[in-house]
Amino acid sequence: MRLFQADTRQRRSLGAVFAVTFIIAVLLTAFFHTQVMTGKAYAARSEENRLRGIPIPAPRGTILDRDGEVVATSITAYSIAVLPGDSALVRNTLNDLAPFLGLAGGDLEELMEKRNRRPHDLLEVTNRATFSQAAAIEERRAAFPNLMVVERPQRFYPAGEAIGHITGYVTEITKEQLQLPEYRQADYKQGRLIGQAGIEKQYELVLSGRDGARFVEVDAKGRVVDPRATVGARAPVPGNPIKLTLDLKLQEYTHQVFPDTMKGAVVAMVPSTGEILTLYSHPSYDPNAFVGRIPVRLWGALNTDPDKPLLDRTITARYPPASTFKTVTAAIGIQRGLVTQTTRMPIPCTGGMAYAGRYSRCWYRRGHGSLDLAEAIENSCNVYFYQLGIRIGLQEFTRAAVRLGFTQRTGLDLPSELAGTFPKSVDWYKEYFGTPAVPSDVMSLAIGQGPNDQTPLRMAYVYSAIAGNGTAPPPRLVARAPGEKEQEGIDLGLDARGLEALWEGLRLVTEQEGTALQSSLARYKLYGKTGTAQNPQGDDHGWFVGFAGRPGGAPDIVVAVIVEHGLHGDAAAPLAAKIANFYLDKKYGHPFDPEPTLGERWRAGRSGTNGQWDAPNRRLVPPASAATEARGDRGGDRRERRRREAETPKAEAAKTEE
């Protein structure tokens, strides 16, 4: 038995020392980590709690046309904002501002609702105040102690309505758009202006730049202490410029000459490169009116307008291509070896024909008689192309149309382009209509009717291949970067003689007594095809698609025009001719001619013009040398016969097309 217990004080002391040492070590480590390792992060977080960034919008990148003309730029505007405060004070301030900024009663109520949702934030009244408006308010600073006036960039489109559908417009980003991955990754915030249509939307991340910020101090409740006192700032980074293939002068001229009372679209492009020269839809809208915040009344008026000015008819409206598609039918037939330039069909045109239990009429009830391919294109004979479609067959016809892209988008670098409507196969009829196809369905497709609807851009694209060597690169609106690989385009699969057959028919349309004779040009050669698209909702639409250039040279421009309810292609052909002439005069340095077409000169008493229309052999030359050689050794007798026929006026009145 032990009389004395061991002394545990020393052991307890050592344990206490260890515990204290351990705690101090942990605290020192935490302090070191907080102060040294992550001190900057905590300091930044503290500053974030103390400071609030007021965005400084970055100037968007300038958009230029092919010649360096400004299509869209940023100009100086002013943001007028009311400081947070009592509801009555804010309302009184808005009432006092109304005469200076043109605010109506509805605008005031909308602003008050916005203030009530976020009472501790700045209330932006407008971000589009002019210099004179801002100056008038600053002169009365004593009367507006709770206002903040800030200079900021504003988007400006010098050409206005002429380029509305191309450029699109910029407005504030929506809550739904903020959730999109591309905007989240770019750290977009509420209140940012973004492209909502056109080039502005397609190239948003290129044009937008990076917003800066001006930092102001806030209290513990997040309220701004003094919005005018800047604690710090981060400079904005301007967006990158973009150069378009667009010819702005041509675009403005197209806007000028398109009839105000009509609706329609114009597409012009360079056939050899796919560069878009003009992309015009009428009626249009002024994108300057949309910058920042779209007025509710304006937006409502545009959306309820029966003429649909917001609809881009070049890429988001589809029409039956009508007789302009007969050239495509001819190209398919030539490519498959079923016809040549001199091929005549076994059934002459007597005004219609019967096939597979169906009788289909020609637009010319008296009949065209026996025609070869070029004459069939010139006269737009339905009966000829009915028979050609039957020769091709529905299955092969749909297969060829799919290969040529009539069921796809062209790939133009604009949002919202629609693909064409066309049967993808014989089985498509059963899937789409619920009934199987019949053999005679190919007859409607062959003349550009039936389930065949295309955009004006698609028709311009396919005629670019006809104007070239049978191929064409995809259309594009932004200039290709150096070294950028060219995408695969359209290929008609035609040799020089096949193209010659198509060209001869398209030439005759604008010469002799063709449907577009009055649209022929004195200085340049115009080839093309008119069309009349059936419209169950009213008058038929008028088409013209063709190409033009200097005699003896390759085509420089392809133009597709549709005039809604224009009845016939002769409504669209003069527009196409004037647009082509304007571009060619500009390109080759000739003075502007306001009356370039034969019809205009006839009406003005200027017909003849030194006999420039009396030379039937003044033609364009395809880019391929083989096609040039083929043109030189064929058709001499035929051309002479055509010349003699032209010297003898026909008894019949000038034709109009189905």
C-alpha cells in the first residue's frame, strides 16, 4: 500500500502547454493563410461589399462595307439617371424631366414601376439623351440635385431603314438570354446591350468588347452613398471592327428605287466569290429607333403592321420560285444527259398536255408549238418543262434538288435563315401530305410550283453557279479572313456546253421579244429569267433572277428580285436591271444613268442610243475558257436566224409569262 500518490501537476502542466501551443499554432496558421496567402482575395471581397460597380459600356466595334463606308458605329450619347430616394421625390423629378426628354404619361408609369421593383438602385430614365438635352439639364443642376448625367456610347446606323434587316439592332439583354452559355462565359450582366438580330446578333461576341466600370461606395444595406463620388474605375475595352462584303451605296440605291407601295426583296451577289452586295427587304425599319430600349408603342405598331416590316424577306420568307426554277429543271436534265440545247420534246405545245390522268395547261393558251431548250426557256413554255420533268422522273428530280441544296439553308452568316421547302424523296409526300405521290407531281415541281418554296437568297445562289463555271461558293456577308478555308458550295455538274445551253435561253429572255426585253441595258449584258408565282392569298408574285456584266467579260453580279403581288416577272426585271447597272457603273467608273433600261429610254424618247441594242452577238463570256471556246464555234446559223426574226416585228403583242 502506497501512502503517497504521484504528483500529477507536472503532467497536467505539460498537457496544458501542449494544448495552448497547438491552439496558438492553429491560429497563427489561420492568420498567416488569411493575411498572407489569401489576403488579396479577402480584401477584394471586402471591397466588393463596400463598393458597387456602375457599368461603363464599351463602344461596339464599327461595321464597315466593302469600300470602308460606315454601316454601323458608336456615337456619344448621355445616360440620365435618378438617384435612389423617396418615391414622391423620384416621381416629382420625373415630372420635371418630362419636358426635356419628351416623356409621356405611360413612360412615367413604366419608370415608376421599375423604381418600385428596385428602390435602392439608380433609375435610368434614358440612355439616349442628346448633347443638347444633357446640356439643358446640366444648366439647371440646382433644380435637379438628384440626377446623374453620364456620357456613354450609342449605336448609330447612318443608312437607317436601308440596312435595318442586315445590321439588326441592339437592346438590353433579357433574363432568359443571361442564362445562355455564350453570354454566361462572357460574364454578361443585366442591363447590357446586345445584338438581337442581323449582324449585330451573329457577331455579338466580336463586336461587343468588354464593359468597364465606375465604382461607388455603398452602405451596409447596399444603398449607394454618393453616386457622383467615384472611388475607382476600370476602362472599357472597345469591340473589334467587322468588314462586310456589302456595297452600302448599292444598298441605299436599292432602297431608293424599290417601289414604296410594294413589298418584296432584293439579293445581289458576286457569282465568283459568294460575296453579298445587297440584301434588301421592303418594307424595312430604322434600327436607330431600337437602340437601348424599344418604345412599346413602336414595337406594337411594327408587330401589328400587315406589311410585316420586321420580316426579312430575303432569308426568312419563302415563295414558289415559279418559272425561275425552269432553268434549274433544265440544268438537271442536261446534267443527266436527257436534253441538249437543240433538244425538242415529242409533244409540241398546243396550250397544255395530258399525263397520268391529269391535264396541265401552259400559260400561253394558244400554244408555243415545237421548241428547243433555249426557246423553251425564252418562252417559259410549261409543256416543254412538263415533259422534261417526266423524263427526269420524280425520284431522280427530288434527289437532284436535295443535292443542289433546295431543302437546306445556304449557310449565310446571318441568324434566322430558313431552309427551302422541297420534297426530299418520293416518300416525303406520304409523310407530309398523308397521301402517296403520283407520277404527275413532278410536272408541278418542274415549273417551280407545288411543294416548292425558296428564299430569294437561295435562288440568287443557284444562279451564281449558272453565271460561273457551274459551281459557286456559299454566300457570305462578312469578308473572309486571309487564309480562311473556303467552304464547299454548289455544283451543278455541267460542262461548258451545258452552261452554253442555259445561257442561250437566259439571253433570249432579255433580247428579241423576250419577257424582259424592256429591261435590257445599253452598256451591259443582262441575262435572266422572269417568273410568276401563284399566290392563293391574292395577286401573284413577280420574280426575276439573272446576272449581268460587260460584253465580252464574265458576269460581275447576280441579282434576284421578288415583288409581292407584282403579277408578272416584268415587275421585277426592271428593278434587277437598274440595280445591276448601278453596281456596274460604279465598278467601272461610268457616270450614273438614272434611265438605264430600254423601256425607260423608249418612254423618254431616247430609244436606240447609237444602236447599242441592235447588236445581237454582244454577249458575256463564262469564266471557264472551255465555255468561251464552245460559244465561239456553235450557233452561227441560229444567231443569224434570230437576228432576221428580230428585224420583222411579230403580229402578236409582247408576251407576259405564266
